[in-house]
Amino acid sequence: MKTLQTKKGYIALCWSGLASVPPRAFQPADIKTTMEVIKILKESIPDFVASITEGEQIDADIKVDLIPAEKIEEVRGDYNKRASLLERNEGQKDVTVEFTPEAFNTFFQQFTNWGRMWFNRITDFADFQEAMDATNKQSK
């Protein structure tokens, strides 16, 4: 097993970013392992997954007029406050994520290819890259 130790907020960025990559960007042989990686990441950050899913549901509800126009700003504002509090209170907490060597190698390659697009701050990207490099050096 390969053990990645990093911050919950970084795993949330990677989970969301990787899950958003279109299927055509993957080699067919990599899709099964990629789905394993997405599952591993998702299981390590249930609070962030719930928050992101809630935000996506709010957007979907707005698109089909399930939220009245006069309530949209209020609903989004409430959600944004909760999401910001989650990031502030939980995002900097450490998390340990266990991968099979095959899953980690796939994730490492995907991070190398797309990780720069998942992070908004160079310092966060560099911190996560250090954690990925340390994990990559672990023996199988």
C-alpha cells in the first residue's frame, strides 16, 4: 500500500478535479483504475463530498426553476457560508489516504497531467506535489 498524508482540502480539489475530467481524456485501460482512485479520494473526505454535492444540487434546482428567482441569492449565500466554514474548519486538517500501488501510480500520473488545473494557488499545488512525491518514493 501507498500512504498519502496531506490536507483534506487538497484531496477535495483532486477528487472534484479528477471526477470532472472528460472520459475521452483517458486511455480505455485506465478508466477502471481511475474510478478506483476517485472512490478512494471520495471516501476520505465525506464532509467535502456532501458539500460539493449540495452545491451541485442547488445549481441543478436553479436551472429547472425549483428555487424561485427571489430566493436564489439567499440560498446560494447560505450555501457559500457553509462551504466556506467547512473549508476553513476542515480543509487544513490532515488526512491519510491509502492506495494500492497501481491506484497510486495512476493518480500520480493524472496529477502530473492535470493537477495544475485543479489548484488555484501555487503554494497549495507545491505543498500537495511534495506530499505526492514523498508517497511516490515509498516502497510498495
